[in-house]
Amino acid sequence: MFDLYDACLIPLIIGLVELLKGVGLNNRFLPVASLILGIAAGIIYVYPDDLKSGILAGIILGLSACGLYSGTKHTIENGK
């Protein structure tokens, strides 16, 4: 389903969500923003010819980005 280049979208989504956080988006909406950006990336980049597959891939990308960020944040906070 994914290749290496598609998985590189996950850090990009994390960076864009961090940018939205810096602009002042409420922390409650950051997972939703991650999901929306993931769906957009899935539709535009991963599967531009197949809407259903693009949405599914985007959900996977958005949730992966959200989980990677959250897991890393909690690991760093617990290590201090």
C-alpha cells in the first residue's frame, strides 16, 4: 500500500501541525488538523486517481502522525 516516499509524509504532517500550533490553534484541534492534513495528502499525493483509497491512506497517515507525535512527547516528558 505505502512505499518509503509515502511514509515520509508523516513527519511533514507533524511539522505542519506544529506550524498550526505555533500560529495559535487550540491543542484540542491538533489531532483533527493532523487527520485533515493526512486525508488531503492521501487524496492529492498517495492515490490521486482513487478517492476511497486516498481517504483511507490519508486517515492512516494522519493518525500515524498524531500517534507518533503523542508517543514521542510522552516518552520525553516521562524521561525527565
